[in-house]
Amino acid sequence: MSVDARGQVVLPKDIRERAGIAPGDRLAVVFWGKEGDVCCITLIKASCFNGMVTELLSPMTEDLAGGGGSR
């Protein structure tokens, strides 16, 4: 893949097909850095990302709502 002058990239067709990415799909960009430099960039389908965040945070919000936190 390459980046054009406008900063755009084209995902190859075989990757789009394997990932089930269709025109109009929204992708979340997640990146990790080390010592101020970005070392990894990941694309996640926004619909999957929303579910992952909800699943991750749900136990915490339930715990807070129930007053089960220990301080």
C-alpha cells in the first residue's frame, strides 16, 4: 500500500473482501506509540469497535452503579 499526496490509502480488494469491508463502512483508527513515535496503526470496523468498548466497559459501569468499588 502507498499513501497519496492527500494522505489517502487504498485497501487492496482481497483484504477488503476478507475483512468484510464494503463501501460506506466506517473504520476506527487505533494506534500505539512508544517514546513519542507511532509504531503500529490498526483499522477496526467501527461496528465491531463499539461492541468491544461496550463489552470492556460494561463490567466497570455495573460495578460503579452498584457501589461495589473498593476505596
